Amino acid sequence: MKLSYGLTIEQTQKLTMTPELIQAIRILQFNTQELDNFVQGELMENPVLELEKADNGEPQKDIEIFTSDSDDSKKETEEPDFDLREKVAEDFDDISYSQWQYSKDKNEYSFENFVTKEETLEDYLLLQLTFSSLKGNDLKIGRYIIESLDENGYMTIGVPQIAKAFNISDDDVERVLDVIHTFEPSGVGARDLRECLIIQLASKGLLEDIVEYIIINHLEDLAENRLNKVSKQLGITVSQVQMICDLIRSLEPKPGRSFAGDESVKYIIPDIFVEKINDEYVVSTNESSVPQLMVSPYYTSLSKDSKNDEEVSKYLTDKFNSALWLIKSIEQRKQTIYNVVSAVVEHQRDFLDMGPKHLKTLTLKQIAETLDIHESTVSRSINGKYMQTPRGVFEIKYFFSSGVTGQSGEGLSSNSIKTIIKEIIDNEDPKKPHSDQEIVEILGQRGIEISRRTVAKYREGMNILSSSKRRRYEYK
């Protein structure tokens, strides 16, 4: 074998990941909140960018100059130094830069007018403490106990620790604690679940010796539905145990959870709307969830006046190019999500017409082949995105799932099978619930062939108990 050096000319094709392309991929993957945060950062760094607002509150149409066909966009990308600024200058030539001024319009809304502070469990209990019979040092002990409760209303420190902190006896702490046990919501200040349940029953006048004994000694048996065991040990009928079990299950195990916690409520903003109009499903994007950007008319005018200053001209050119690419990337993101959801809606029309039981199997590959794009693009476009349909708000990922072949030959998704299993369990005889094997047989009669193990996995995924724990006994 002869080794030698030589120069050759070779023509190859390869994909180069430019910073602009990387940014476009990131923007496609962003959910609504992430996109908004990213745009806010760009607005801080790029003075050329501005949020677009019209007098009537609707987006201006001037932005269309940045969303032309592929040939125009290619030309703008190749010749940004002149064409971009000239074209923008034409559109904004008659607009002058003006400073923001305070509006005294009485109809103008302010977020400060709507901000409220939600009442916490601690606030609610301290208010009751103020009007309680506790005075002096007992009042301080009561405040100390209330401030030590967790978000569910349970004590996080023991009575001996409180007694040591105030240099008093355990009985003095218990006396104050008994008063707190009379506060609402009933059950607060308990040291464990058993005491919480006993306090609630006592406040309702339903605490009997046998009920208290079952709570203290057989709470785990009730949780596992071992009612026969409790019946034999206490010498009472199973129906009596069932009645006591139902009473206990009607109580609140976490009395403090109805109050505001440390975590704020997170709201879902749909990226896509799907509406049924004249027996057709119309897909539209949520324009309010996408930042509307424009090029600042002030910097457009400044760019026109500074053509002779090479340094300023170069700086503004770079910022104009960055702004143009960001605007195009956001528009491309919106269009890609629209195309993907349109294809999903077309595939899942039976779900929209008839409900969750008719959800079909769908993969990223199917949508990618339909739209002639890569699977990773489909994955990024549905990541963290939501769509509002006539049947509710769903994450777009919900419509992508594997499954089995149904009786009609079409694929049934795992979510559809779960809905059918839940329907079977909801309609079963509570005195003789279906076992997993019986559910397999019922599904088989409907043309759905899955294993008992799969049924158990789906059932557990929906937090549905096994047949032995679902069984109920009649009252006599």
C-alpha cells in the first residue's frame, strides 16, 4: 500500500448550525412563559426591538414586511446592510420618536387595583386566637403553636419542646392545645392523622367509643379494606364496620389544605384554539400568547441619518439583523405549531366528535411524514404547548400515544383504553367488583386484546384500587 500526500477539490453538503439556526430551534421549543421571558431579555439587550401595539389594541399589519415568502426572506438575509433599513424606513418614515407619557384616563386599568392577598391558615387561626379565652402567657403559647403548624394544619414540634421553650409544664401546653383544637377548620393542631380524625368527630358529636377504638387500632385495616378482619376482632357485623369506614372517609385528613399555600396557582394559556364551525374544526393560534414585535421607528430614523458614521451604522445593522431574525423565528414557530396541530386535529377528529374513548394511536413519525418535516421538529413544537378544544384544554402531547388495534382495525390509544377501563369500573357492582382478569375478558369482548398486567398498570396509573380494596358491604 502506497501512502502519499495530495490536494483534491471535493464538493460536499453539510448542515452548519449557525447561531441564528440554534436560536430558531430554541424558540420553537419554548412554551408560552419561556418565550415571553426570552423576548423580555431580547427587548432589554436590543434597542431596535419594540413590542408592537396599535391604537385599538390589535397588532399592526406592518409586521408583514418580515414574513414574506422564502425567496424574499432569503434575499433579505443575504443583503441586510441596505435592503432591510431602506424597507423599514419607508414604512416608518412619517413616524417620529416620542417619549412615554402618563395617561390620566380613568378607564385605564392598573394591575395594582386587582392584587389581593389570600388568607393563609396561620392568619385564620391567629384571628380566632385573638377572640379566644386565652390571655397573657397562654396567648403567647397559642401563637407559638399556631406558627409551628405545617401547611396541612399538623404540629411540627412536640409538647415537651414547647413546654421547655416557655419553661412550663406539659399540662399547661395541653390546656392551650385543647383550645386550639376547637378552632376551624376542625382538626388543626393534631399531632397525627388519628388525632385529627378524632378531633373532627368530637366536634360533630359523632365520636363513639367503638369508632375511636377503630381509628386508634384499625386505621390501616380500613385503608386496605380488611373489614372482615375488623368485624371478627370486634364482634360486630361487616356492615357496621362499613358504616364506620364510610364515616371516617368523609372526614378531612388535611384540614389546612383548603387555604392558600406558599406556591402560587399556575394558569394554562392555550397556544392554539380549536373550534367547531359548521361541522368543521377550525384551528387558530392564540395571538395574545405570542409577543408581537416591531422595529423601533426611532432607530430606523437614526439608522438613516447615520449612514456616514461607519461605527454607528455597523452597530445598528447588527441589531437590525438580530431583530429581523427573532421576528422571523417567532413567526415560523407560530406557523409550525399551527401546521402540527392542524394535522393532529385531522387525525383525532373522532375524539373531538365522540370523546376520549375514540382517541386513536398517533406517533411523531406519522405527523412528521404528513407535514414532510423531521420528528424532532414535531417534538419541539408540541413540548409544553396546550390546545383548547370543545372538549377542554389538553396538552398537545396528550394526543400522541401508543396503543392496540381495536375491533374496527384502527388503533386505540392507551388513553382511550384507560377511559374504557374507568368506565367499566364505574359501572361495576360495588359488592362484587371486577378483577383485573375479568376486565381483560370484558375488553376482549369489545375487540381490545391486552394482558392482565397491562390492565393493572393502567388501573394503578389512574389511582384506582384493586378489586379487593374496592369491595363494599351493604348496610343492614
